[in-house]
Amino acid sequence: MAEEEINEDYPAEIHEYLSAFENSIGAVDDMLKTMMSVSRNELLQKLDPLEQAKVDLVSAYTLNSMFWVYLATQGVNPKEHPVKQELERIRVYMNRVKEITDKKKAAKLDKGAASRFVKNALWEPKPKNASKVASKGKSKK
């Protein structure tokens, strides 16, 4: 879009919005070209299973979101289309993956260190024999 021309087919008030939309579409196109330049198998070989799941979920969510927008541009209410349930299903799986990721990041309990800490922190009474021996030794002097 070398020179910007205001088209008479639409109101001038929305020209800025349409220009921003066109720029966004260009950015999405560039991103898709970058993703498509690497084969899927080559990409997935470099990732661990959790990262593979993230890539698959983001790809599915993006594709379904784009279909949602397509339906809206065609005058179909996407909220009444099965794509809504598909997006919700993908969102549920994305939340599961997020929970797994959060669990991996959570601090792990070192049971041995925790038991030593608790054992040393607790008060232990002196044995009864030790106090009698100590008191007898003091009174004789």
C-alpha cells in the first residue's frame, strides 16, 4: 500500500480502521509464511511433548478463530455455529496444558530436608535420668 487513497465505497470515518485491519492481515500473512517455511515434522522433532501440544493447540485455535472471522464476514452468526464449541474445546485443552506447565514450575518438596527441619525445630524434653544425674552432681559440691 504505497499510496493511501480514500475509496468512495465506504465512509471516510472508517478509513483508519480499515488501514489498521489491512496492516494486521499483512502481519498475519507474514507470520503464516514464516510458520509454513519450516516443515511440521522438522519443527516437532525439536520440541518436547508438552511444547508439541502447545504448538498443535495454538495452530488449531488460530485456524478456528480465522474460520470464526470468515463466518462473520459472510453474515453467519458464529455463536450459533459448531465452531464455537470447537473453540471452547480447544480452550479447555489449553487450560490443561497451562496447569501442567504450572505444576512443572512449582517448587518441589525435598522430604528429607523438610523432616530434618521439623525435627530440629521441635522442642525435645530432656530424659528424666539426665536431670537426676545433673542435680546429684551439683549438690555434692
